[in-house]
Amino acid sequence: MVNKLNSRVIINGDDFGMSPGINQAIIKLHQQGRMNSTSIMANMPWSEEALNYAQTASTLEVGIHLNVSTGKPVLPVDRVPSLATPEGQFHDLSAFLSRLLAGRIRRSELMLELEAQFEMFLDHGIQPVHVDSHMHFHAVPALNEIVSELASRYGVGMVRNPNISAFVVPPPGQASLVEHALRKTGASVLNSTQTLMTRKGIQLNGPANRADNLIYLRWFLGQVGEAQRSFLTSINGLSDRSVEIIAHPSLVDEVLPTLSNYVQGRREELAILESDSFYGLLANLR
């Protein structure tokens, strides 16, 4: 058990319910006092285990990780046909966004499916305290409007901040070329989102932003000492602002590689989150 986490730091385990190994990792970290928040996917075969755990985990903040691109819809496919492939699976995110832009995703069906995911929480007696989305899809203007509307309707006051200015990235030269390219692409998408919404007069987040700043733990993977120095350099520049550390830890399982191309990094994130030195950094934040 580690000392209590810094009060302005949220360590959130994304994708709870996505696979057996992810469930094991998040439960383990929470029970060790190393994770104080999680976001549950409601539509996966392992979601039931995650929701059941959340019912009794009084020290774990539980949010909903809305999902339209991995696994099957909660609803029968004949009720949401525009969201699913002929095999009954969600389209992957790139296909989903292409269909959305082409007008082939029906807003009514999207609303029904996301409502069903919220209702899964209520059926288990869980009121989610925050909302975020798989692959950050709520940064897309049309989708953000829906997510904000549902958050307000279901009494959820916090949504993960999708603003590009909220993201904290490693100092120059301390991230791989691949991660740099991913961040650059993500920044472009989010900047375009902000521009479009500003032109249309749409507020990016109806509910309050959950934290002032966001850090993807995956951006700091590498040699442990180097990663920790990079992390400390970045996070110490935040003054007294709150920060959400977005983590994707997992133990090894056979399911995850069939659902995600981010596998080894999840194991590395788990190792960082299990290290006492990492929590020493958080305890000494300026």
C-alpha cells in the first residue's frame, strides 16, 4: 500500500472491462492504493466483472468509458444497424468516423446505444461520476454534443477535457518518433475540432472539465529513469493545476491482442504504476 495520492492528481485506469488482463491490472492497482479512478466500458464480455467490482469499491471513482468502436453494441444490432458491421461488431474508429462524415451513422441509433451503456451502470446501482470515451471520440464536434447532452441528462457533472491545450507532452527529444507522430496527428484533429466548434458557437464541454490538464502515461514509456525524469519535468510545470493521468495498464492475456494494437505498452504502464519511485515523484510535486 502506498501513501495517499496527491489530492490534485487523478490516476485513471481506462478500458476497465475490455479484457481479463485489464480487469486484473486495474483491480490490483486499486487494491494497492495506486489507482484512484477508473472508466468502465459497458459493452464488453468482461464489463460485468468490472461493474460488480465497482459496486463495492468505495475508494474508487467510477466513470463511464463510452465506446462505439470496439466489441459489440449493448443493444441488439437490428436496433442500431448503422453502428455495426454485418458480423455484428462495431466498426473500428477510422471506419466509424468515415461513415459519420458520409452521413451513414444515424444520430438516433448512436444516442440509443450510448443511452444503453449508461443504463448498464444504473442497472448495477452505479452512478458514474465522470464521462470519457474510447479513443477520445468525444473530441469530434457532433459526438461531443451527444456526449455532453447525455452527461447532463444522467447527472454526470464531469467530462474528460478534450482541449488540445490541456494535454501535457514530454519535453522535446524525450519521446519516440512514433509517439511524436501520433501526438502531432491528434493535435491536428483536436485543433480542427476546436475551430469547427468555435465557428458554430458550440461549447466544447457542457459539463465541467474533469481536470485542468491531461497526461497520457504511454507518452512517457521507455527506460525507467529517463521516463521518470521526463514525466517530472512535464508535470512540475503545472503549478497548482489538477491533472488526470490517463493509464492503460494490463496483465498478459490472450484476448487483448485481438482487440487492440497497444499491448506491450500496457504491460509497461503497469510496471510504472507498480513502482514505488513513480509515486515518490507524485508525492513530491511542486
